[in-house]
Amino acid sequence: MLIYFLGNTTPPKKPQAAAEQANTAAIKKMDPSIIIAAAKQKLPVAQQSYVTKLESAVVRGDVKDQQLKVYRQLAVFWKDSAHFFEPYAYYTAAAAKLENSEKSLTFAARQFLNELQGTNQPAIKQWMADEAKDLFQKALLINPANDSSIVGLGSCYIFGSTAANPQEIMTGIQKILEVTRKDSTNMYAQLMLGVGGVVSGQLDKAIERLTKVAEKEPDNLEAVFMLAEAYERKGDNGKAVYWYGAGKKYMSNPQMVKEIDEKIKSLK
């Protein structure tokens, strides 16, 4: 979320976005195999050979178990050794779909959802949103009463919306409202409704919901900084400065603190 507010600041040790290095044609086609191939070309020869060996490992025997093992190995490699996000998320999702447990499906969905929130490229955003939706929907087939999965699914519509499909924001908000109607104290749902309000320009509603979360969970930086953003967009710089400052107290990264200080300075 800090990327969303502060521009080009990059959190430490975050896997590099492979799609940003893929050629334009590959991104437009949004074929995961093309994105993975582009990322693979960036690897040293030894690592390319290792990946190729894993990719061709499923040849005989118990195919499902072999695939599950290989997908997990590939996911670990792309995250911990290669530091490319898209292949990591793709193989994490592939493993989750094979395992088909609520835990694995929601974990994989959240990988896409978390990355989706800071993605600006429409094609990449749409691919991530579609993957996350599919995973959350599969998890909800297993446990339809999981409110977090419902909120997660609604959030995919909000963050995955594009200029071509602005109505998706309202679709997402309606899904999350299902949860708040049952439990108004669900802070995750209130947060995502607040985010949806900012994204859709309903700033007063957004501020109302985000204030609830920020007051209940003052160390929830996503809520606090989104609230500051909402006030900034509304033109209330005084309150924006207050909330940026409130969030800064919970930050330990010197570079992030510096970015916040610069933001505050620009608003005074």
C-alpha cells in the first residue's frame, strides 16, 4: 500500500515483477507461460537448466502427486532464489488448485490480491485479479461461510477494476457489504469498503469507514495511510497531515519515514 501512496518506494526483499521485464507482446497476450519464459531468460544458465528439469519432471507414475511436488518446488525457487513474483504466484496457485484445500487456495489468492493492489499495468492487473477471483471462488465452494474469503473476493473486483470495467468496483463493494450486514465489527470488511470508496471517489463514505478501522486498529498502516489519502484527495490537508503522521509512528524503515516526511511537508 505504501507504493500506492508514495510512488516508487520499493519494500526490501520483494520479489521482482517478472512481467515488467517481459516484452510488450507477452504482456498483451497475458499468457502465463510467456511471462514465465521471459523471466526464465533472465536467469543464469545453471538456474535455467534447473527450472527446465523441474518443468519436465512429470513423466510417469502418480502424475497429480508429482505435479504438486514440482509446482511447490518451482514456487519456492521463483520466490527465494530468482525473486520473480509472477512465476512464484502462478505455481503457488497451480499447487493450490491441485491440493484443493481452503487453506492453500486462500493463501494463493492473497498472494495475487496483495500484489494486485500495487499494480498499474491493466493487463497484469486483470490477470492477477482473475486468478485471485478463481482461487477465492474455489475456496468458497469448500467453505461458503468464510467471511474473509468473501471480502477477499470483493476486493479482487475493486482492485482489479479498469477504466473499461468501472462497474466492477460496485460489484466488489456489494459482495463486501454482505459481510458487514452480518457483522459490522469486521474490520477487514470495513477497510476494504473504505478502500473501495476511495477508488470510486466516494470519499465521505470512505473516510467514515476508514476512521472506524484506524481508531480500532491504530497500527493498521493500510487503513491509516488510505485514510490520509482520502483526506488529501478531498482537499483537507490538515487531517491528511495528521493521519500521515499517525501512521509514521508505527514505521521503522528510515526510507519510508523519509518519504512520509516529504509527503507531510508537501501538504503544509
